[in-house]
Amino acid sequence: MDRDQIAQEVLAAVGGKGNVTANDICMTRLRILTEDPSLVDTDQLSAARGVLGFVKRGANGIEVVFGPGKVEAVHEALVRLTGIEGNEGAFDETSSMPSPIHVHISHNPLRSAALAQSEEDGEDEPVEGASDTDDTATVEDLVSLLDDLDPAADAAEPLEVPAEEDEAETPEGPLRVLVINGPNINMLGIREPDIYGHDSYRAMLRVCHDAALEAGFADCTCFQSNHEGDLIDAIQDAYGTYAGIIINPGAYTHTSIAILDAAKAVGLPMIEVHISKLEDREDFRQVSYIRAACFETITGLGVEGYRKAMLDMAAHLGL
């Protein structure tokens, strides 16, 4: 992934380098202060490659969330492009409360074209606020737990990865659920509709969000990537932040021991979902590695399988 191109996409979305007055990084977030916040195009920011979400801070601040190990390189590219060095002092975290974070799937040119076409066809825009969902899904700050850590902890020893037999850390406060989708799930409605149905990816996201509210979750984060490592990062990042994970690893279901290992490492309650009925498909699809980390598997219900998973996860957690 070209970090310079990512930085250019982010800059274009925030109104160009002339609109940037300060920048810095914190944990997995790229911080940007803008001269004119009205120039920020959140839809364009959502489509930038590698961006997991964004959260506004104050009148002029925006923080763009990347996966672990990515934000530093993008920040370096941003500094080169703007000529503005990082300035931690420009960001006063006590000055304002963050708005809800908006989370969306990884950039895909075909997806962007499909969304553009849907807008031309008059489909409803993703709803902001309480009725929003992945693609521009509104949830609590994905990294709020990190924000609450004592600053002195930065110098402490790294947190130990929980052993497989350890009980997963239970997040405090309202329970949140994470939905993870693997490769090609973003092509729903386009990809082999005779197998996967005609419901779009956006429709599936709405199902997840509506079901999460119905089930009593505080919010639902939806994440999709075509890359195995991104899925592993998302599972690891869920530790201590989410109460449970609903996962459709796509083709990685049948190949990825690494995703299984990540799921076992965090130890969170997990449900496996598949849109098609795997039992009736090819022999190689009869193998599921992730199933060993899940307490339930749902197949063959189309996008409604996510609704069932959400309700079953809530019941499992005692909501």
C-alpha cells in the first residue's frame, strides 16, 4: 500500500494541504487541524484506502483511524506533502469531547463506483448518527479505551497477549459488537447473485445496525477487508473494546489458521456467519478453521443471517 497515495487521498478529503494547520499522531489515529472544517469531505475520507474510521474533535479537528503499524508511515508522508511537522501541543484533548466515530470498509474502486451509481439511482444516503452503519457507520470511538489509559503507561511494558485459555477481558460500560467481513463480501449484490443473493453490501450493513439496536447493543462496528492481515488486526484490536465478534471470513474461512489463532488469542465470544449454505457447496468449502473459535455457526440465511447472529450474540451475553 502506497503511503504517499493514502496521504494524498486524506489531504484531498480534508480540503487540501492548504487547509491543514497542524497534524500529529496518537495511537492508531492521524490527527489533523483544519483552517476551514466545511471543506472536509467525509464521504471522500471514508473512501480513502486504509482508513478504518474518523472522529471529529472540536470545531476544527479530525482524527483518522488506521490499523496498527500504518499510521506512522501515513503521517510521515503527510508531513512531507504539507511541510508541516507534527505538533502534539496543537491538540488539546481536554478542550472538547469527541463525536461518534464513523467506521467503514476498505477502499475498493468497484465499491466506490457502485455507491456512486446507487446515489444517481436515488437510493438513500447512509444515515448519520444513530441510524448510520459501516460504510459510514456511527459507533463509539474505536480507540476510546486507549484514550483512557494513564499517559504514564506509555512507558510501561507492553501488554501481554492473553493465553488461549485465559478469559477475555470484559469491556466496561455499554456493550459493543464488532462485525468482521472478509474478502469479496463488499461485492454483495454484484457477486454471483444466484449464490449470494441480490441484497447489496449496504443493505447488509443496515441489517447489522438495526439488529444491534434491537438486541440492545450500544453500537455496532462493521469492518471489511480483502486482506488477511487486516482481519487479524481487527480481531486483535477488539480485545478489551468489544463484547463479541460476528465474523464472516469469506474464503479465508477455509484457509486461514492465522485468523483462528487471533480469535483464540483474544478469547471473545464469536459467531461464524455465511450468506450461502456452505453445506451444499464445493468440498473445499466444507472446512472451516474459524469454527473452532465460535460458539455458533449460521449459514444459508442470506444477509438475514447477520440479524440472527446479532440477536444470538445478545442472548449469549445476557442482554
